[in-house]
Amino acid sequence: MSTEVEQGPRRSAEAMDGGTPLLELRDLHVYYGAIEALKGVSLTVGEGEVVALLGANGAGKSTTLKTASGMIQPRQGQVLLRGERVDGIKSHELVQFGIGHVPEGRRVFARMTVLENLRMGAYRLKRPDPADLDRVFTLFPRLADRRKQISGTLSGGEQQMLAIGRALMGKPELLLLDEPSMGLAPLIVQQIFDILREINAQGTTLLLVEQNASQALQLANRGYVLETGAVVMSDEAEALLSDPRVRAAYLGEAIE
């Protein structure tokens, strides 16, 4: 089940000739009070890859992203970036290591303008790079047209574009995205995924949580399936997309 998928410049971890992954999660155990949300989750993301996390609500996908970005600290296990441990580093400090996080629900600053939101994304830099702003406006022309508009008045799709653009302003090497298609019309979803493909082609590695399994696996190199806080499957994206269990669970197809 390791069919190669022709997807531009992205590489799988197996194609890195044994090199150190950009991100590695080792045996993560995370608790909310007495409830164990992650039960030994381990995964890798190679430089240049797109990796998808699939699973039902409550499976631990968002918790995995939050732990990777320092928003939650594991009780046990390690988070490594380029082979160096970064668990224990606070999320706002971890941004300086090249990790950007686009949270579920967009979380834009509703009373600020589009431009003010984007500048907030570059807070770790002494001065925002105009080239980064140009890049965001090239990827998202709608944001350029609405740069002076109050962000809370944008449509859901425009707010999602703004959330991604704001994260890109921090110059991330690794971008974590939590449900970027949630609540969006199909046409907007396709536009968002086309833009994510372009962002990856420009050199940014992506770790993606997404309920839309078909879109996620068409974008990704590899994928992991989580159930009740544990990884139960992992494979190349094309193999997962054709797996009857995945198709039954996440694409609504019956197993014959």
C-alpha cells in the first residue's frame, strides 16, 4: 500500500533518505483533568510534506495540533522540531522556531481591520516584511480588496483566508491547520485547498486536520487516522483514500 502519488515538489518522510523529520511527535500522552485525550500518539512530518490527520469528532486531532504548537503540554512524550525537543516551550515562543497554527474557528480579531490582523501575524518580527504582505495579497486577492475592512464583517470564507494569511505573516516553515474547510460552501472549500496546495509548492510544510477526508487526502502525501486518542492507521494518502475502511468511515461508502 505504498503507491507513489505525483504531487509536485512535496516529498514523503520515506523519501528523505533517513533524514531527520521536520516535526516528530513521540508517544504523546495528554490529559484534560482525569480524561486521557491522547494515548501514545506518534507521528512524523517531513520537510516539504503535506500530512493529514483524520478522525471523528473527539478523536484527538485538535489536541494533537495544540500539543505540537505548544498550546497544550503533554504529561508524557516528546515534541521534536528538526530533532530538537521543543515540548515545554510556550506557544508564543514556539512561533520563533517556525511553527504557525491556524486554529479551528478562524479566531480573527473581529474589531481589527484585515491589515491590522495581518500585521499581528508578524508580531515576532521587529518590522513586518512588505514582501510577506504582498505574498498574502497575491494568494488571497480578496484580502487585498478588503484590507481596510473590519474583519468581523467578512464572510466565513474570507475570515478563513485571513486566518491563514495571518499565520503566513510569521514566516512559518511548518503550518498547522485545524479544519480549514469547516462551515464553508463547496466552491470556497475548493479555493482554500487550491491555495494550500500553492502554499506548499512555495516551500511551507503542512500538517492538516480536516473532516473532509477526500479533499485532505487529495492534497496530502501521507495521512494518519486517529480514534479515541490513538493512531490506528497510517499510510500514503492514495492508499488511505482507496482503503475500504477509510471510505466507509469518512466518505460514507458501504463496505461490500
